[in-house]
Amino acid sequence: MPPKDRGRGKLPVPLPRDMILKDTEGKVWRLGSQIGHGGFGLIYLASPQTHVPVEDDAVHVIKVEYLENGPLFSELKFYQRAAKQEHIRKWMNLKKIRCLGIPVFWGSGLAEYKGKSYRFMAMERLGEDLQRIFEACGRRFKKETVLQLGARMLDTLEYIHENEYVHGDIKAANLLLGYTNPHEVYLADYGLSYRYCPNGNHKQYQENPRKGHNGTIEFTSVDAHKGVAPSRRGDLEILGYCMLQWLCGKLPWEQNLKDPVAVQTAKTKLMDELPDSVMEWDSSGSSCSEISKFLACVYGLAYDEKPKYQVLKKILLDGLESSGTRYDGPLEFSAAACTRTHCAAKVSKVRLPKPMPKPVQQKQKKMEGEEYVCQNKACTGVTGKQLQGEEKPTKFNRMLHQTEPQQVRLPKPSPKPVQQKQNTVKEEEYNCLSRPHARVTHRQFQAEEKPVKFYTTIQETEHPQKKDTARELPPFDPQATFSESKKKHNQLLTTDYPVSLQETG
């Protein structure tokens, strides 16, 4: 039974750290520290390893709400009905895509604390949300990044729509980068998701003023302003508004957000006057051509019509092709309006790989016998890219370092290639086809990196060769050896053995 509305909006009393929860499948979870909260619930780090405390690099989270709250119940039903991992993998194989962008659902259950009933849901941990990155980059993304995000979200929405659901609240705050791979993007928060086509029967178009202006006012669809139930065309319209804001930095109605009717009027005017209305909104004009075409296609859809996702995706891919960018390639969050000094430090928080474990660094210092100094000062602000001019050491050089550690004295190395090696591992895990089974965690990185030989440092061999004492003997002389042997033989023949003679007598 769905929860009652009277509890909607209440933040729960925080649960204690190290509390043990058991989900409906019998799996137990240990709570860690609280890392966030939404409008209705709290988010904790969590781990299925209940015998040890939850570490800060845990790869699971648990969302908690009061039992009577509604959003988590709606989100849970979406995952149970539409986001089973075996279905997602089949879809990815069918569509030949690397990552679908739906977080992994691990389980759910109920809990009691201080007389209150809670509902919880265990999920995979995600990284930074796009809204924070958008603000850090001066509220503007480069065009290639906008088109990449739009094309990937089309893949996600097509899957959701094919499983009878719409999201209803697409926005940068609900788009999160992967925790272990920041070049993946996920659509999260299905608390407002809606089953628009239960059992294959599409909901009828019906305006309801009492439910008007539902959703996030900047991006919600014209249908939602009229109180119409969410639909596929509504999701795509919202995505178009998001891309327009990411590219241009703002939307035409942002100055009237306190007046929902004025926002509705501005959106209606924009859609009615496509494509000129979008082309004129950006100062450069041509920069918005793909978005204007995208919104024009969406505007032509009927309420219950199935969108032509591949046609919409091709509009965005054509824009990427002209710039030589792959839609599933690395994401770069920078823009013309975003100075490098403004973005470098903040964006590096998103793209910076986990630093090397301290024991490994100490081992490096011990082997070198001197303080570990970075040649290039720029590497102290590394963002995961290799510095210009650096080359990966060859196999021959690595062998030379290992066999002659005392004779070959190299310059003090830059740690950048080591960082690049970590990023190479992250790029290999970019293929999330087998997720969650093959997802590499930060803790796994630490376990795997300890025996790794760092190519940029001089190393002592792990098993030093024993000294060959045989090589210190005098040279072999056959004649001398033969003479010595004959002398010993003659001595044996002339020697008396009194004990032996008495025994024979």
C-alpha cells in the first residue's frame, strides 16, 4: 500500500552510525556517516561488510525516509519494476551502448528506531552532481559537453519510457557523475517518476488546474504547467530546456520564477516560435542550432505519441561529429566564459582520481633515498590528464631501472605517469556493461596498486641475486688435476693398514 500523504516532506530523525539494517532479501548493511539529504530523506554511506566500520570511500549508500513519506516509495517501485540489472544489461547489448546511466539498486527494507518506522533503499554511490559543476564553471558548459550529455540522457530516457515510466524531474541537480568513473553520467532521484502507460494503456490527456505547475519550475514542461500527467514528450521537453541553459547560461524566463504563470507563458512563446526563438536567445546564434531542431521535433509530438529517439539523437550526434567528438567519450566541463583559473581547482574535485595510498608513497621515498620532489609544479593541481611533454616509460627503460639500480641515476621523476596509470585503469572500467559485478572500487584500487611497480622510480630488485662464489676459484688446469689424482692413488697402495692385517690373521 502506498504511504499516506500526511508524512510527506518530513525529514527523519538521523539514524546512528554503525546501525545494522536488514533488507527484504536478508542482506545486512552497516551504516556509515551521513553524506547528504534531500527534501524528504537522508543519505548515508553503507557497506555489506558489517564486521568493520564503513570507510569514507565506500561504494554503497542508503537512502532513508519515514515510512509514511511518499517519494522514496515511488522511487523504490520504479527500481523494482523497471530497473532490474538483467533487463538493463540486455538493453545495453541490444542498443550497443556502454553505459545506460541508471544507478544500481541493491535492495530495500524497513527499520525501527526510537519508536519511528523507516523505509530504506541501498544504492550504488555516485559522484558530483552537474549543478555544482555548472556553478563552478561560471554557469556555462561547452557545446560538445552539452550535446554529449543530451545524447546520453536520450539513451536513458528511451529505456525508462520503454518500461512504462517517465522521470518527470530532469535537471542538473539530478544528473550525477560516476563515483569511480567521472566520465559516466547517471540520472538519479526517481521520487517523481510516473507510470504513464500501465500495462500498455497510455494515460489520457486531461488538464487539472489543481495540479498545475508541478515539478521544478525552470524546466517543467508546458503540459505540467497545465496540470497534465507527465508523458514522454514532457521528459524530452525538459531535457531540451536543460541543454539550452547549459549552453547559454540561462533561460528566457529565469527572472520570473516566482510567477509560474509568467514562466508558462514564456515557455509557450518559445515553443510556438521555434526555431527562431532559440536561435535568437544565444548571442552567437548558430551555437543553438541543434537544440532548436531538437525542441522543434519534440514540439511536434502528440501527447501519447512514441518519440523517434534515434532521429532526436542523430540531431545531437551530427553536432558532435562536426567537432570530432564522440558522444560516449570523456566529458570536459569547461566553456568559453569559464576562465581556466576559475575552473581548474573546483572541477579538479570531480575529475581528480584518488591519491596514491601513503604506504606506497613512503616506499617510493625509501627506495629513492631522498625526498620525493615533483619536477613540474603544475602536477600539484593534477586533474587526471597527463601533462604535456611527458611520455610513458618504455619496457626497455623499466628493465634497465630494475637490473642496474645503483649504476643508473635518473632525474627526480614526476609522479604524473603513475597518476596516468590509475586513469588508464579508470578508462578501462569505462565500459560498465557488466556493472555492478565488474565495477572497480577505490578500495580495490588500493589493494591492486600496492604490488604495482612504479615505472618512474629507481627500484631495488625484490630478490637480489646471490653472489656466485664458484667464480672466485682458480682456473681449471687438467694436467695439475691429473697429477694430483695419481699421487693420491700411489699413496694408497704403499700405506700399511695394521688393523686390517690383524683382522685377517
